[in-house]
Amino acid sequence: MRKRYSAETYVKGILAGDRIILAQAITLIESTLPQDQNLSGEVLEAILPHTGRSIRIGITGVPGVGKSTFIESFGLEIVRNTEKKLAVLAIDPSSQKSGGSILGDKTRMENLAMHPQVFIRPSPAGNSLGGVARKTREAMLLCEAAGFEVIFIETVGVGQSETAVKSMTDFFLLLMLAGAGDELQGIKRGIMEMADMLVITKADGENKHKALVAQKEYQSALHLLNPSQEIPVLTCSALQNEGLVEIWQNIQKFLQEAKQNHTFEQKRQNQQLQWFHEHLREGILNLFYQNSVFKAKLQALEKSILANQKEPFQASKELLEIWKNQ
């Protein structure tokens, strides 16, 4: 049985930078047990004044783009040259049938995981939208309170999860492969438009020329998508540590300009309100579906729909009318 501490013990340990306590606190907030949720709420409230001071970077990419290799090389570049503390919240694919998770990020990022200034936390995606763990936001706050100044949030791949990651980060980085003409066909326009920067990976050896060609093609494509906004398109080789300094410099420039024109703080505030409304919607849904009266009525309406006696829209309207008049 997992040991639980008092809220005060968790808070003191987190603020002192105790990684064991931090890891246990993240496990606590990921728990669905009511007693754990109450305790984690106390911890989050207490550490809130110590949050918000990190650089939050979302990282995603098409399958095979080399996200783990990039994150390891880029993370090492940051901690070695800036002495900043880095936390990596990597969301792993989970089996929807068994709930199992690979949780292999520490193996895939072995050198980064061993660095004393780095904390890597793989989390199972569970049933949350697009593979983004529902508690990633709270884990990010705990890491900030523990003194981590740069936080990477890695998604499982290109899909709906990108919208969720965009809503919790300051900078959204999209990794791409060379051969833009082929890849562009399979990428949603919305994901391209969400990106604050595109990086063509594996720009080394015989692939270097292809990467430079792809860079120009992506620049043209992005200009057509949004002529008023110039999104940087860079190339890099994570294996040879080429282009990583330029990526970090561009991120810093972006954030500096955002702070100067006050869009940085405005974005953070909008994200806070968005998180609030998302949690509120989730709570209302839980209350609705857990209500014993509605459970019985819901099952009856489901049978009527399957028997072709009720139209789904009218059935839902009927249930909502009962909810409104209770």
C-alpha cells in the first residue's frame, strides 16, 4: 500500500526540491481515489504561490520524427549551457483496454535522466483526450514549485492532444521530417497554425539537403496558411547537436517579445480560466452521471433509442429537462 503524507509534508518536500516527495506528490494527484483527490487539492492550493515562474514548452511531432532523441539532446543543451533545472513530462500511449502504459521515456532518454538538474516523469495517457494525461497541468505546477525553470511537455504524436498541450504551454514546438510535400498531406492545418516554431529533424548526412529543401517548402506553406504571422522554420541534428542553440535562442526571443508586448501574461491568464472551465465541465458531467435518478432514466432512454422508439436528440433533451426541473 502506498504511503500517504500530510499535505504539509508534501508541500515542504516539494518546496525543498525533494525529488522523491515530488514524484510521490505527482502520483497523488494522478490518483482517482476521493481521499487522494482531497489531499492533492490541499497540496496544490498551498504550492500555488510558488508556481508560474518556469518556461513551459510543448513538443510534438509526426511518428518517426525522433522526439525522444531531440528532447534528450535539446534538454542537455539547455541544462549544460544555462544551468537551469529541467523537468520533462512525457505522456506515454496507454492501452485503452488494459490501461497499461509503456513508460519507457527514462530508458529512451538515459543520458538526460541521469543529469542531476533534470527530472523526467512519464505518465500514462489513460482515457483523456488525444493521450494528454488529465493531471499533466497539476504535475507541471508541482514541478515549478520544486524549482524547475524549464518544463517540456511531450505529446504522444500529432492529433487532438496538441490543442490541450497548446493550452498549457508558453511555446509550442512542432517537429517535422524532410519530404514536406508528402508530410503536409497528412497534417491537419490547425496543428500547423498552432505551432510557434517548426523544426526539421535529422538534418545530417545524406538527409541534410532534403532537410534544407523541406525547410523552404514549410516556410512557403506556413506563409500561405497565415501571411500575417511569420513562424520560424529551423533545421537540426539531435545526433550531432547541430541547430539546438538556434532553437533555444528563437524560443527566448519569442518569450521576451511576448513579455514586452504583454501577450505572455494575457495568455497565461486565459489558460487559467480555460483550465477552470474544463474542470468545471468535468465536475458537472460527473455529478450528472453519478446521480442515481438519472442513471435509471438514462438506461431507460438508452433502451428506447436502441429499440428505435426515441430519437437521440429528443432523448437527451428529455433528460436535460428533468435535470433543470429537479
